[in-house]
Amino acid sequence: MKNALIITLISLLTTSCGNGTIESVETLIAEGNLEAIKLKKQEITAKQKELTAELRLLDSVIKIKDSNSKLALVTTIKTEEKQFNHYLDLQGNVMTKQNVLIYPEMAGTLLRVYVKEGQNVRKGQLLATIDDGGMSSQLEQLKTQAALAKTTFERQKRLWEQKIGSEIQYLQAETNYQAVMNSVKQGESQLAKSNIRAPFSGIIDNVIQEQGTVVSPASGQAVFRIVNLSEMYIEVDVPESYINGVTVGKEVKIYFPVLGDSITSAVRQTGNFINPTNRSFRVEIAVPNKNNTIKPNLTARVQINDYSNNAAILIPQSLISENAEGEQYVYIATEVDSNNMAVAKKQVIRTGLTQGDYVEVLSGIATEVQVIMEGARNVRENQKVKIIQ
């Protein structure tokens, strides 16, 4: 606007002077009359001073009338209630309680191995047999003796009920029968140790001993490793300060960097003991493993939801400044008119937890407040600003 007025005044000056002024100056120069030239210069200088004074007067009026000349241009964000979830970021390892080595319970030659590595087995399935060293034959003899002892006892019992024979004979038959049956049960228990069975359903991860190998409990050598990949979990140590926020059932986001995969789970168990070494408590998180791609000891990034607010006020962290007293504040736009003209006000706030680029405002700002974003670092208290879209 100012430049336009200057151009207009120059145009008026040119028009008022006309070509005659230019020609008269040229004529004076051509004539070479020094006194006339000096007089003409004084005349033009006086007109220049007069025009300069008028320009200054117009500038002062423009500054007063044009309120937009010094307005700071800003953008704003209107506060509103939003869902806010804070997550505690930790690292843990995938574990399973069903990852065991199976050892032989008796000494002998490994006669048969019925499974291969990678094979799925069910609980109780026969995995291998060990030479029993004639124990099965001994058991058959015991069963024969048990059958005879049973017959003798039953006959002696019928006679005793008919008051035939002595009581001592009846008691001896009963005792003998019970003793032989106990021997049979003991033999069956010992013979069962020659069969190696799956303690739970899972996958044979490793066949450690080959068929024909002599095995023994005393050797400390396992025969199989069996793993159940459907009962996986992650164990993490959570600082004690989060003991009220991390509870059973809280949502957990799990990311596996090696697999590039993410899943959602929940806290299934929290420890009841604070480790005095690192002031933390143990948390178990169930890990669904439908495709069996997750393996024990796999590293995982765990994000546990320890705080939620369905009606939180969130603002970008970059808008917050801090004064000499350590108070946090933002600038808000007040007295907004129909032309988006406003007044900047400093507002002290109290913040809570952060998540990503946003922070929760606990006090100082309500909903429907316009917080200054772009230009916030350049405004001052009570400064007039113009909000641009």
C-alpha cells in the first residue's frame, strides 16, 4: 500500500511539473546562466522537501490505520478430548515352560526309536523303548503267582465264612495275596520305565540318542528334547514404579524385530515379589503362535499399556516452552474475531505422560481452546496476531 502511494505521488509530481519543467531546466543548462541554474535548483529542492514531508505524514497515517502491518501470522490447533493410551516400552525374550529334555528312567539298550526330529507328538505317545533285561518275563511270573494267590484267598475266605478252617489260615492267604499284588504293581511300574513317552503334546526338537545306544539315568544324557510352541510366553522385568499400572489383562503390543511381525496380547500374570537387585517385578505375557514361527529365546519388543484416558487433551510436545521458574507454558489465541484476528496469551499448564510426539495436558487448558502452533516462538504476551488457515 505504501509503495502504491509513493508511485501515485511521483506521478502527480511529474504531471504537475509537466514537460515544461524538464525543458526549462534543459534550456537553462544550454544557456549556461549560473545564477538561473542555482535558482532553479533551489526551487526543485524546496518542492522535494515538501513532498518528503507529505510522504512522512502519509506513512504515519498508514501505520495508524493499517492494523495488519505488524500482525504476527500464526496457525492454531483446537483442543478436544481424545483417547490416550500410554505404553511402557520394554524388551523381553520368548520362553516356554514346556521345553524339556527327556532322560531315561532305567539303564539298557535303546531298542526302538519311534519318532523323528520335527515330528508332532501327543501327550503320552510312545517315543522309544529300552531293553528291560528280562523284567517283562519276571512280571509274567508274578502275575501267575498273583492269580494263584487270589484263588487261594477266595477259597479260604469262603471256608472261613462257613466257619471251616482257622482264622490264621484266612489271614495268611489274604496277606500273601496282597503281597503278590504289590509285587505285580511294582514290577509294572519298573517295566513302564522301559518305555519313554511324551510328557506333553509338542514337537520333537532333537533326537539326541540313536537306536542301539546304551542309555542310563546315571550318565546324565538325555534321549529327546521336546518343545510345545503353542504355550509360549514372554517374561519381562517391570520397574516397581509401574506396579499399579501394569496389571493382569492389560493390553500388550509385541514386535519381533527378526520376524518383522507384530501381535497383540495381554498380561496373564504379574509377580508378587520385588527383586531387590533391580527393583522390578516379573510379568508374563501370553504369546499366540498359530503358525509356529515364534521360537523360544526369540527377542521381542514389548509395549505394555499402563495408563489410559478416554477424555484426554493432547498437544504436540514441540509447542511447550519453560520459564525460569520451571513452569511449562503455551501460547493460546484469545478474543478471536470474524476476521481471525486474535490476542496471544501465555498459559501455564501441567503435563502428564507422553506418547510419541504428543503429551497429555492435565491442567491449564480445557477443550475448544486454540493453541498457537506455527509462530508460537515469535509471539509475545498480549500481542495481536492473525490466524491463518
